[in-house]
Amino acid sequence: MKRVVVVGNGMVGYKFCEKLRNRTSDHELIIYGEEPRPAYDRVHLSSYFSGKTADDLLMAPASWYQENNVTLFTGELVTEIDRKHKTIRTHTGKTDHYDYLVLATGSSAFVPSIEGAERDGVFVYRTIEDLNQIMSYGKKIKKAAVMGGGLLGLEAAKALIDLGLETHVVEFAQRLMPRQLDDAGAAILAYKLSQLGIAINTGKSTSKIEGNGKLEALYFTDGTVLPVEMLVISAGIRPRDEVAKSCGLNVHARGGVIVDDSLRTSDENIFAIGEVAVHNNMVYGLVAPGYDMAECVVREIVGETPKLFTGYDMSTKLKLIGVDVGSFGDVFGDTPGSIPIAFQDKRNGVYKRINISADGKYLLGGILVGDAAQYNLFHQMVVNKMPLPAQPESLIIGTPGKAAEGAGVKSLPGTAQICSCENVCKDDLVTQITEKGVKTIQELKKNTKACTGCGGCTPMVNDILKITLESMGFKVKKNLCEHFDYTRQELYDIIRVKGIKDYEALLNSHGKGDGCEVCKPAVASLLASIWNELISEQDTIQDTNDRFLANIQRGGTYSVVPRIAGGEITPAKLMAIGRIAEKYNLYTKITGGQRIDMFGARVDQLPDIWQELIAEGFESGHAYGKALRTVKSCVGSTWCRFGVQDSVSFAIFVEDRYKGLRAPHKLKGAVSGCIRECAEAQSKDFGIIATEKGWNLYVCGNGGSHPQHAKLLVSDVDTDTCVKLIDRFLMFYIRTADPLTRTATWLNKMEGGLEYLRDVIVNDSLGIGEDLEKEMQGLIDNYQCEWKKVVETPELRARFRHFVNDESADETLSFVDMRGQKCPPDWNTKTTR
Amino acid sequence: MEQLNELKIATTVETDNHTWFRAARVEDFPANGGACVKYGDQQIAVFNFTRRNEWYACQNLCPHKMQMALSRGMIGSQEGEPKVACPFHKKTFSLRNGQCLNAEEQNITVYPVRIENGFVYIGVAKP
Ligand code: SRM
Ligand SMILES: Cc1cc2nc3c(=O)[nH]c(=O)nc-3n(C[C@H](O)[C@H](O)[C@H](O)COP(=O)(O)OP(=O)(O)OC[C@H]3O[C@@H](n4cnc5c(N)ncnc54)[C@H](O)[C@@H]3O)c2cc1C
Ligand code: SF4
Ligand code: FES
């Protein structure tokens, strides 16, 4: 039995073990890793900042190694290789013998030799330990910089922003991501990043890292100074070839172990894979080529038909940063005769460039900034040498929408690689669907591992699934879930026409199984939208927020948000909130929705708190529901010297009219008193702006992660018309939108777009205007405050307790102090109970 | 089974492998939903699958962010497998064997449940 020893338990070392064990259990397999924990997903390291734990990131749990008969040593640094006797030795003195040795030692962050680089406050960004240090140091300071404006540097900058720090990026080159972007693309990226709050300093060469013990400022060769308290260096990588070098293997002058096409080093029994390997003068700083190398070596060792490593395409797509960036193939058009075509939209921050071959037949490569939806398709067009359409510019001008992308996938050859992390090609996916009977994306992922790496291929895999199923004659419908073979809109009609009033009845007559967390709240929302009966009657089909009529928070307590229509509140009511919050020791905060949120209430306290609030004249604010939230207002003509209409009164009227209205997603409105738009009405589902003659009504705006401005539906209408149109608009949305779809997304998907919507709502082209108004009136008439009902009904009230068999409260709740108020402890640092 | 008749008076009963304790009355639990039961220092989530006429119990602690929350989750099924979805991030767990059905989290402990004379009993494994 051959003994295979792997040095380095990183992403590639792990993948090697997985691949070898998938083939055979005949070889002994031993892996040594320097880090204290088993291999983890470095690619998604930054998600550690947004809630993932170290365990979440593991490539496989420690038990995997045991179950697969892989001997794992963590915390062991291999320091010596004796090639003559084929043994290795670790820093703790462990020795081992090998028949084959695989070096997968990866690389370390390159730290340029700048005076002061050893100061406190200077970090690199490579391991979980690095991140822990950055997080704890980051808590003490306000201002930080990243050295390096490449792929990793920008990711680090985003992490610093997420830590709440003022963040600067310092780049030596004249532009960001100099290896992936051209000047125009980098300029757009810099603009978008500056909007995220990241300050960009290009063309800066750091001469000195200054400070008294700890870091205080960066000095640049041009004489300028940037005062910062923390620096994250991301200036490139250096392959970790120390052991290889000391045992006399051939290494590259700039670092890295030199390998041939079989990944053999200068010793035939030693291989090198991943970021430590230098193939053809190239170090590959990405996982996909590393996995490919692992595959080659596994085949070599088990004696299968050899596969040679012949280089790898370095196309990349930046993730996480909030701005799409992709570059693929021949990025800069270096191929002789290539013709660049570029499209630039500075206003929306979009830049697209494609380089086409001299004969205009093929796509060679290109750059996408601001909108990289076409990245996968373009990349595949390059890799598969697919013929270009007659007007190649049509690829990048206009918005080629989903349909075009779907069609693109259709024309890809079967050998097209769809998932580059796991090397899954189109045929692999299609075969699963046509021959193995796979029908869902989950099964596809499980069987092929596609989408499980960086996840970038998910849209394409979805498209392939859909197209293949359709080609087999399956109707691909947006069914709610496995329990209902209907879309939301179909269920809406069924419930209305058949007069169904509860979930169980609907499941009995039109569904199967026991329901789930997808269909239950969706149906609950439909029932509420159609009948507007109290949702507390069917509490167990509601999301926890709707079930307890409050928003669940970290730690398991709830928040309380009374309605404060239009943001207007009397001093007496303000004091009442203050008194109640103080009595129940609640954390208070003014929300972004112009009202007051009280956090940290135990479930058993909720009815008592609401009883007091109701006694003071408050009502539920429905902050927990897919329902009308707030209608914000500016002061308007009552006080403001520019106001042309009374926006506050109108906002209060509108909020009271639609309060409690349930919809496919939450609804927000605003009324501004003049064109200055202080209420931000154009970012709302329905926004009203006062004019000299009446009101302009805007619809389908949205804040959130994909902000979109609302579109003008009608101008200068009087108050009654305005309200009538909002009635129709909201009701039409409630009737036809998919679950959890905001009005903006609903409109984006609507055939005919705004024109069609205006036809239906304003011109009543479907003749349903009156119907919609009537239906809305019915809902308005049926409104009751849900909390009032609970407070007054003992059976409903009894549900608000933590234990059914004990009066006590949940003693596992704990709080920490924050600026004089209570807060839940950070759940990312809490690992066990 | 014989000995369970005595349960009218006893609040716990010992069987070969389990200590059975009386949690609460059947009506204390919502139909097709769950509630939390206190057993010493432990919190156990109990679910009443009225539709299937089945009961399940599991730890109340969600392993994802260590939150005492599963009893407030929505129940349902996945291809017939009874499951609960955590109210925080909707990770789902089989109530039959505790397996995380999104395969992203640790599995959870499940407990056997018996109904006798209108009471819900939960079996806790003897150490
Ligand atoms: C409390 C508040 C933050 C604050 O302290 O200011 C808040 C808190 C939450 N927001 Fe928000 N949002 C709050 C104002 C906003 C605003 C500003 C506004 O309304 O003008 C926006 C952008 C405007 C918009 O919605 O278009 C906003 C966009 C979101 C989104 C993104 C929605 C989207 O369509 O993209 C989510 C996620 C979602 O709903 O799926 C979200 C989700 C949430 C949730 C419900 C997340 C969750 O599931 O736990 C937070 C829970 C609130 C709680 O526990 O009470 N919140 N959220 C604000 C409550 C306003 C209120 O009085 O009800
Ligand atoms: C923040 C960040 C984001 C990234 N994003 C992407 C991305 O989006 N896409 C992408 O393709 N790539 C990305 N990468 C790069 C990717 O993580 C690496 O290409 C990949 O991890 C390389 O795998 P490896 O196994 O060769 O090296 P590593 O993962 O570095 O593993 C090497 C391991 O060997 C250990 N080791 C070293 N020497 C010894 C020794 N002598 N004895 C024992 N153990 C030793 C090291 O401690 C380390 O644990 C990113 C990297 C970082 C840091
Ligand atoms: S309040 Fe809104 S923006 Fe803030 S963390 Fe919660 S969901 Fe995100
Ligand atoms: S805490 Fe349960 S799913 Fe996140």
C-alpha cells in the first residue's frame, strides 16, 4: 500500500484528499496542516465579518477525515523533508515516511519591505486568525487603510467598511484592479466605491509607516500623509516554498516550487499543487486551477489515464463588494488586430467592454463594471469560441434581459464548463436532468456539486435546469413549493373564488403533505390580503414576527413599534413611549421610518407593553408584517417656507387609510410638500410629491440593496384622484405579484412595463378599476388593531409565554450595556451555550 | 406500556432507556404548531402535527446561532419528512432524526413523545 503525505491542509490540500478518496481507499493518506483548524473556505473568508462562524467556513468537519480514513494533523508545521529517505519532520519533532509527497502549502500575504511594517495595527488578510485580530483591533479605532487596490484589497476594504471604519484604499498603480480593468472601467469602479464610503487613493507609493509604537500615519513618496490607525496589507501573495527550498527542490526566483505539466517537482516523488506551484512561470492565485492540479495528481498517483495541467484561464468576478466587476479572456485586447467595443454609462455607473477578433467572428475577452450579469455567458462564449451575432455591439448596449441570457445558455455546447470551481460542464448537468430524473436545483447541486464553490454559476445552472426541463415537455411553473402545484396568483384566485378562509382548508382541497415555511406564510399573506381578518387567529402559519406581532431580534427578544402616522407625534405620546420603555427596560431608537422602535421585550412581556401603549392611544405599527409600514412625510406647507401643499396631513390620511394592509411584500409610502423632496417619496412603493396644482404620484420605488427610483404615474392630480389611483395600484399589486416581491421588482418583470401599468391603473384598460377600488374599500372597512384584539382576548394573550409548563421567563437571555442602554451580546462571538 | 397507566399521578416514569416526564396537557399546544417545555435546565421544543396525528420533540436551541428558538418555528414536511424551520434564518431540521435538511448546520437532538390520558410525555434518554 502506497503512503501519500500531503503538506498543507488548505483548500487545495483538502480537495486533493477528497478527490483521492472518491477514487480509492487503497492508499494511506496523511495530511499535515500548520493552522489550528481543518481546511476552511478562504474564498468566502470575508463572510466571517457578516455572520459566518469559523465552523460555517470549514470545507469539511473534523469527522470527515476520520470517516474517510484520512489522518489529519492540525497545528503541525512541516519543517524538513529528507528526500533520500523519503521522510518529513514537523516543528514538534513528528516524523513520517512517504512514497508520494504532495506540497500544498499555498502562499502567504506579501508584505513589502517598508519602514515600520512591523508596527502594531498592521495586518494581512489571509487566515481566520488575521480576521480575528483585525476585528478586535478595529473595535478600538476609527480610521483604517488597505494597501493594495486589487481583488483582495477591495474585499478587505469592504470588510473594514462593514466594521464601521472610515476606510481608505491605497494603490500603487494609477488605477484600481490594474490587472483586471482598463482606465475607464477602473474609474467607474472607483466612483461606485466612493459612494459606498471607501476613499480611493491611486498612484500612491508608501514610503513609511509612521507611529509611536502603534500605527498613526502612512507617508507617501509624493510627500503626502494619510493619518490612519490601522493598515491591512494586501499587496500580493508569496508562495510558501520554504521547506521545498531547504530540501533542494527547484524553486522560482520570485518564489514558488517549479512543476511540470504533471505537477511534478524536480523530485519525481514530490508534487506541488495550488498556490505554491509555479507552472510555466505562473502562480495561480485562484482555487479553480488549484483544484484542477489536484485532479491531475490524483489521476497520476492512482495510475489512471494521466491528465496534464496546461494552464488556466484567469477570468475573475469580484464578489461581496456591492459593485459587480468581471473581467474575462483577453481583457485588454492584446491579441493582434482585436477590436474593442465599449459602452459607458456614468450616471448609472456601468461600463462594459468587449474585445472582438479582427474578423469580427469571435469574442476574445472584456470587462464588465457595475452590471456583470452577462459575465458567465460572455466567459463561456470566449472559452467555447462561439460565433458572435452580426452586430456584436448589441451584446452590450441596451439591457439584454433574462430571455437573452437563457437563449445564450441554450446555444452553449455540451462541453461548456458551467461551474469552474467544481469543473462541471453543461452535459453533466443535462444528463442529470434527462437521465437521472433530477428536477430541482437542490438535487442538481447535491449530485454534481455545481454552485457549491463560489456560487457564481447559480443563475446559469438555473437556466439550464429550466430549459432542459422545458425541452422534455415539462411545464416549468413557479409553483409555491412541493405542497401546492399552483403559483401565488393562481392561489389568490382559488381562495377568492372558493371563499376559502383558512390554510388547512386550502391544503386539504388544493395541496398535499403538511405544508412548510414557504407556503404557510405565503398563504397567510394571501388570506390576509383577501379577507383582512385577524392574523392571530391562525398563528402557527405565520412567520414568527407575525405570530407574535413583533420582530424577533438577536437573542430571541422582540421589538415593539407603535404606529406614528406620518411621523407626527404629540409630546404627551412621546412621554408615554418614554415611560413605558423605561418601565420595561427597553432599548429605544428612532427608526429610518420616522418612528420609534423599542427593543428587547421578552415574549411574555409583549401583551403587557401593548396594553399600556393602547391605553395611551397607540396602535400596532405592523413593523413585523408584509404590510403597510410607514408613510413618511416632510413638514410641508404647515411650517416650511417652500411647501406648496400640506404633506403631513396627507401622509397621515394615507397611512391611516392603508394601515394593516397585507401585501406580497412590505409597502412604504411618503409625501413631500414640494419638489425638494425631503420625504424621499421617490424611493417608496408609492410616493407623492406636492405641486402647485395638486400631487404627482410616483410608484414602484425601492430602497434596500437594489435601490430604484419610483416612476411618475400621473402628475397634477387632485387629492381624491390621487387616493383612488393608489387604491387601484395597491390592489392590482396585491392581486398579481409573486410572494416576497416588492413593487419595484414586480414592475421590472411586468410585460409592457410602466406603460401597461399606467393603462391598467389610470386608463382602466382592463375595466377592473372599480373592482379594485371596491375590494380595497372592503379591506379598509375590515381593519382592526391586531394588538388591541390580543390584549383584550385572554386565549390569544395566553400564547405569549416562553414555556407551556412553567411561568418563568427564558433564563438564557442575556444583555450587555451599550451607551447606557441594553443590547444583546454579539452572536458571532458566542459559540456555545 | 402497562406502567403508563400510573401516569395520572406520577409526573415522571422510568422505562428501560428513557425517563418520561409529563410536559403539559395536549390542549396547551397549538394545533399544527409548537411550544417550549421546561425540564430542569433544559428547554425542549414540542410540536403537535395535528394533521398527521403525530407529535415530535427536539432541543429548543438552534445550532446555527445558538438561539433558544426552534419551538417558535414553523412546522411542515419535506417529501413526507416532518420538519421544523428556525424562525431566525429558516434553517430546517428533520424532527424524525434531527438532521439539518439544508446540510449546513449541526444536527439537533430529538426526543420521543407519548400521549397518555390527554397529557404529553417526553422521553429523555437516561445517562
Ligand atoms: C428598524 C429599522 C432600522 C432602523 O433602526 O431604522 C429597520 C429594521 C429592519 N429592516 Fe428595514 N428597517 C427600517 C427601515 C428601512 C428603510 C427606510 C425606510 O423605510 O424609509 C429601508 C429602505 C426603504 C425600502 O424598504 O425600500 C429598509 C429596507 C429593508 C429591507 C430591503 C427591502 C428591499 O425591498 O430590498 C429589508 C429586507 C426585507 O424586507 O426583505 C429590511 C428588513 C428589516 C428587518 C425587518 C430585518 C429583519 O428581518 O429582522 C429589520 C427588523 C426591524 C425590527 O426588528 O424592528 N429593511 N428598512 C427601520 C424601521 C422602519 C420602521 O419604522 O418601520
Ligand atoms: C480573502 C480572500 C479571498 C479570496 N477570494 C477568492 C476568490 O473569490 N476566488 C478564488 O478563486 N480565489 C480566491 N482566493 C484565493 C484562494 O483562497 C486561494 O487560491 C486558495 O486558498 C489556495 O489554496 P491552497 O491550498 O493552495 O493554499 P492555502 O489555502 O493557503 O492553504 C495552504 C495551507 O498550508 C499551510 N501550510 C503552509 N506551509 C506549511 C507547512 N510547511 N506545513 C504544514 N502546513 C503548511 C498553511 O498554513 C495553509 O493552511 C481568496 C483568498 C483570500 C485570502
Ligand atoms: S436594520 Fe436593516 S439595514 Fe440594519 S442590519 Fe437590520 S436589516 Fe440590515
Ligand atoms: S439561529 Fe436558527 S437558523 Fe439562524
